[in-house]
Amino acid sequence: MEVVIKILQFLLSLSILVIIHEFGHFIAAKIFKTKVEKFYLFFNPWFSVFKFNYKGTEYGMGWLPLGGYVKIAGMIDESMDKEQLKKPPEPWEFRSKPAWQRLIVMLGGVTMNIILAVLIYIGMLAFWGEEYLPTESVKYGIVVDSVGSELGLQNGDKILSVDKEKIENFRKIPEKLILDEAKTLQVERDGNIMNIEVPQGFLNKLVKHRSAEFIGVRFPFVVDRFSKDSPAREAGLQKDDRIIGLNGESTPYFDEFLARVDKLADQLVEVKIIRSADTMNIPIKVSSEGRIGVYPVSNMADFFEIRERNYSFIEAIPAGISKTYYGIGNYFKQLKLIFSPEVKAYESVGGFITIGSIFPSEWHWQSFWSLTAFLSIMLAILNVLPIPALDGGHVMFLMYEIITRRKPSDKFMEYAQITGMIILFALLIFANGNDIMGLINK
């Protein structure tokens, strides 16, 4: 069921993005009185899910969810319809319009994707506001997995800065490390300030790790709920008890208790707890999996100061624009990492499986709209890349025409379109191949 929810969220987000993008081309073409022959959500080789004609334009939905398209009369696009180009140009065709009008039509999709991201962020900020965990509030330090340990971090470290720059939002630390190709981390360990150098080639491992959880937040072990047939509940543990020790050793934090109890499978252990103002020891039989059947309180607001900011609609407008601008900058940094000889981010470029997996396994509207805004920015930037068959390829040739006052021939544009489509299919195969290899190597 979780996979189905992820797929449904992905398809809904993709549908919104495609319709908005193609509407940008459509409305710009209509403004300049250019005929639009088709407007499709998803591609429709051989047949359409449905279609209808309205005022000379065929609207429909294809069955292949790889994007969508508008077919503009007199334009060489992915449909590769060359028959019309053999006839004399008509005034309502794309090829008959001035270069500046054609340029606006080609930038319409990208523009609408940026506007969509801005509108989503404005709506989110006005409706939900913002909240984040300040780095300075992570008072118990961090917990790290094997990748974090390889970086040189230890459980209990307090991260002070990245490349000597303080990061206000704790969750932005992995992003800062990777996108800015950071060289050092400054941490406090056992009361001492340390400078940790990022090992050569380590950022490539972080990118492949595909998780921000190589560093997490350390928190006290307070009982929230119990598993079915929980040994701890049978022994007398109660909700809100705080576990502070195991077999005479101090384990005030969840990660410490977990690391110790994991080695005591099938043994009777003595768990020290605080209940209200009382301290007591409770004997518990550990399961064969090395667990006592307890889930800790995981709400960060119970242990840390979570900063919140609410916005009026008017205040959300500049904040939404700023958030979009920040997202655009970050995505350009991500593209730059693909060509970084150290990071080698191309090895971790993902396709549809990767994109679909970033959606939550439960339907969560705030996460859905946040991811849709991010994907809208991503779609805008990728489409404006100067690759033939993408909007950016058409823009590149139009800029050449405007500057030189010479229009590329239809035959040249045809070959350029074919070349661009080959490049795009190769990239599509490469990205989705990475996904498949990732699943095989799991």
C-alpha cells in the first residue's frame, strides 16, 4: 500500500507539473495567434486514453507518463511532423512569427513552472508557516551511522559550523556539506572544539548514500508506546517512563541504550528508569532480536526548541519568491556536482524510481506540495538546458537567429531535434539504469 501511495502522489505531482508547463507554451502561442493543434498530458504513441476537440485544438491524455506536449503548427518538435513544413508558411504557423514571439512561446513552459513554484511556496507559508530545528538547540549532540563515522563524527558531537559558517537550520547541514563541497566541520566533543576535515572523495559517498540521516539528533529515551507482546510492558514499564540505565551502565539516550541492548539478546537485564520523581530498576527479558518492545517519543518538540514563523498572505509573497530563488540556486549547485571530479554525482543520478521514492509513504499534503514545488523548479531548469529537443535547445537557436539575423534551415532543425531526442533517451536510460542497479545492489 505504501508503494501505491508513493506512485499516486508522484503521478498527481507529475500531472500538475506537465499541465502547467505545457499551458505556458499554449497560452503564449494563443496570445500571438499561433495555432495549437494538440495539448496532451502524457505521451500517446498509437492511442490515447481519451481525447476531444475544442476550437481547433485536440486535447487528450496519453498512456505513457513521461511528460506531455503541445503540438504547435509549423514547428519541428518531438512529433517530427514534417509534412506541414513542405507547404508554404501560413500566417498562423509558428515559423511565420517573429523570432521574439517564438522565443516567448518557447520560454512559456519554464516561466510557468517558476511561477507555480512561487505560488506553491506562498500558499504553504501562508497556510502552514515555517518551522525548523535550530542547530544550537541540538543540546544532546548528534548520532551518526557508519557513513557519519567515516566522516570522523561521533555520537554526542555538537556541530558548530560547516567551513566555519554557522548553519541555523540543523536539517540544512547535509545540504551545505554536499552542495557547497565543504572541506571542514567544526564540532564540540567532550567540551573541546575540534576541526574535522572532510576526507578526499567522501562527498561522493554522501551523494550515493542518498540520505540526510548519516547525522541524526540524539534524544533522551522516553517511553511512548509498546510493540505487540512487549517484554517491557509485561515487566511493568509505563508510558512516559524515562530509561537512563542498563545493567548498571548509564544509557540516558536512545542510541546508547539501543547499542547496548542489541548485544544482550535472550538475557534478563536490569533497566533503570525515572518515573515521575522516583528512580527504580526493572528486570526485563530481552527478545531474541535484542529488543525490549518499546518505541521512544520521537517528537522533537518534546525535547528541543522548535522555531516557528507564521506569515500573513502579504508577508508570504516575498518569502515565497525568496524560497524559489534559493531553490533555483541550490538546483544549479546540484547540476554542477554532476561534473565535479571529486563528487561524481553522475553516478547517483536517478530516474523515475528515485523521484517517486522521495514522496512519503503516507499521504501528507505539506510534503506533497513541497516536493511538487521542488520538482517544478527542477523541471524548469532541466528544460532550459541548451539541448536540442528541450525548450533550451529551441531558445539557443532562436538567440542565434536574433543575434545573427539568420534563421537555421528547417533541415538543420530537423537533424538537431533528432540529435536532441537521442541525447535525451540516452540520459533517460542512464538515469533509470542507475535506479535499477541500485535496486539490484540493495
